[in-house]
Amino acid sequence: MTEDDPKSRHQRQDDKAREAQRILDRVDMEGEALGTSAFARTANRARQHLGAGDADPSDPIEIWGTRIGRIGGVIFAIFLVLWLVTHFTR
């Protein structure tokens, strides 16, 4: 046996442990995605989007401006759909 053999054995064990942890993390992530309903995931994404979850957290003006703009856009879209429905059903 050579001196590198115990080190390579230890390295192989570390590699296997890292691979196993990576697989367990992936299974855990996929399990969470499958465990929630599509409606709940969509509602969470919409809440984060309208709440400016992607804006710079250190800039309150950007956060509130993004929230106001996105909520205003949703209100305008709803108004536009209602107007179109009433306009074309006359």
C-alpha cells in the first residue's frame, strides 16, 4: 500500500458524502415543490411580485414605487377587462 491510498480513500468518502448531501437537498427541494398546490405556489409568487420582493430592500422609495406601480397595473388590467366585457356584450 502507498501513502496516498488512505488519503484517496478519505477523499472518496468525502466525495460520496457531498454527493449524498446534494441528492438529499435536491429531493427536499423537489418535495416542497410537489407538496404544495399549484394555486398556492401561484398565489405566493403573485404576493411576492406585488409586494416588490425583487426590489432593493435598502431603498424604501423603490419598494413603495414598485408596489404602487404593480398594484396600479393590476387595477388597470381589471378595469380594462371589465370595460371590454361590458362594451362587447351590449
